[in-house]
Amino acid sequence: MGDCLRRRLCLGGTRTLPFVRRFTPKEIEAATKGFTAVLEAAGHCGGGGGGGAAYRARFAGGLVATVRRAGPRDGRRQQGSDGDGKAAFYLELQLLARLNHRHVVRLRGFAEGHRARFLVFDHMENRSLKECLHDPLRTPLDWRTRLQVAIDVAAALEYLYYFCDPPVFHVTVDSGNVLMDANFVAKLSNVGVVSDDLKLATTESFQDQVEQRRAGLVFQYGVLVLELVTGQSPGGDGELVRWVQEPGFAGSMHRMVDADLGGVYDARELRDLVNVARLCTRHEPGGGGDGAAVSIPQIVRYLQGKVERLGGKARCG
């Protein structure tokens, strides 16, 4: 199966990529105004495809996009048996280009020069969820938007980790990797390919790794939900997780709600979201527990059902 899929993806060699547009390095340079329209410096999260610097780009014809230099993660392609890693680079491009979900940032194209490779993604006008939550100059997100973000991110994770076959995609779930479009629709970014060896992706050991990544994903999602509810950056000390795991956490729930909401939120939805976060963070990855207490598909169904029963207007996936 793996070899068959690899041959199908590579059909036509490296000259044709059916789902993405090939830009020239000159087009990239012109669209980014000589790489001066910097959105993120190298090493920062958000945007997709690696840790390289990201730029706002406007191409001839009107396309507005985010251009990202292939970062350190993409550098492993240079170690391929084809010398410069071109075959692996094109295979990964085709895998990423086949991602088709409302809540995953879309790959629009790429460019390849002598010194650098670039990935071109849909541009997200409202930048990252992290900025929306923590930038004091931004208008605070209302409760319905935060609830919708929680549902949308869960739906995107279910797609990447349960619907894509083989399950070779991975993403770190944090507010920097959730981008917001012009209508504040959340989309996961920085999606990577953990293995471009599709034959390896069908082995039992790889499937075990997939299950481990899914468990870690649940914990990360729970932390993101806590950030949405409280407006507090999770930091590295685990304070939010300790709070939601305390036996009497329910008594302080309303005091922990982000003050920027001005007290405008649905109490039942708050309870539901915090309960989800509590389940997700019950076992920290690598902590020696029995794994996640809940799965991403269960979270999606639970939140969708709650919104529908409460007569909510949130989009369900």
C-alpha cells in the first residue's frame, strides 16, 4: 500500500504538482516586497510548514498569501538519498496539498530556488489566536467566538489524526498555531509530515507512535481550552492545569473566566468547556498514567451535541 501510494503521488516526476501552484523565486521576492513585509521572524510559531520566517505577500493578479521559508524541520530533506532532498520535498508538498478541511490552513503553492525553498499559504487576516487573546490593543473575542474556536480546532484535529490515511500529519496545538481568518474562523497551521516514507506509515510500530501523538494532542487541546476560557497564557508551570484538576475547581470557575468577556458568557457552556479541559488534562503525556481519558472524536461529538441541545448557533465542524 505504501509503495503504491508513493508511486501515485510521484506520478509525473517532480515537474507537476496537481493541487498547488509553482511560483518563481522572483515572484516570491516581488510579492513580499523584497522580503520586507515580515509577519514572523524565523523560529516563531504559526503559518505552516516549518519554523522559517513568514512574510505577507501580494502576487500579481491579486492573491494575498503568507509566504514562509522552509524552516529547520524541512532541512531534514537535505539528507535524502537524492542529494538535495528534492524527491522528498515534492512528496511532502503533495501530501500537504491534499489536506482539504475548512479549519486547516490551505497550502496554495511553493517556490524553489538555489538557496531557499518557500511555501505559500492562505493569508489569515486576524493573525493568531494568541494575539487575539493577549494583545491589549485587539478587541477581545466574545464568548461565542471562543466556543466556536474550541469546536473548530477539535474538528480539524479529528480530520488530521483520524480521517487522513495514512496518518502522517502532526501539529502542535497551541494558540500560536491557531490562525484566525477575516471572519474569525479558526484554522490550524504549522501542520507537518512526520514521515514521507509511506511504507513505514503502515507498520505496527508507526501506528503505536500515532496513538502516542493522539494522547499528547488531547492534553494540548485541554490546555488550549483553558486559555480560551481564562484568557491566561498557559506558561510552563502548569498552573491552569493544576487548578482545573483540583477537587473544588467548580467553586472558582466563574472567577477564572477572562475578565475581557465582561461577564457575558453562557454558564452552561462554560461548565461544559471546563469539564472537557479537565478530562483532557487528567493525564499528562509521559506521566505514567493510562493515557488520555477522552479522545478527540469524543470531544467533537460532545461539544456539537451540547451546542445543538442548547439551541446554539455555532457551526459544528
